Amino acid sequence: MPKPVPEYVQWKTTIPFQLAAQVEERLWNPTMNKPQYGARSALICELLRRWLAGDIRIKLEEVSDA
């Protein structure tokens, strides 16, 4: 019996440059001279799982649709 294939969604998001630079620096693969493949997605998924489980508490400010 074949394993079920997970379904994914692509999100486009904008984050501050300095924050992105710090994340890229921590995920950097010196051999490939770029961030480790899939590392950003893995980080975001893990953070979201922990937030949904209640392990991380973040006060979200209301965002307008402007």
C-alpha cells in the first residue's frame, strides 16, 4: 500500500530585512554557499506546530487589510 502524499500550501509573506538576514545566517550551508535546502520551511512549520500546541505564546497585534 503506497504511503499518502502530504499536501502543501505555498504562502507568500513579507518580513523585515534584518530578521530575514539573521535567519538566513543561522540556516547557512557553507558548502553550498546558500541556506540549507528546506530549512526555512522546516523552521516555520516547527514554530507553527509549537504555537498551535500552546508551547509558544505570542501576542498578535491586529492587522488591517489596508
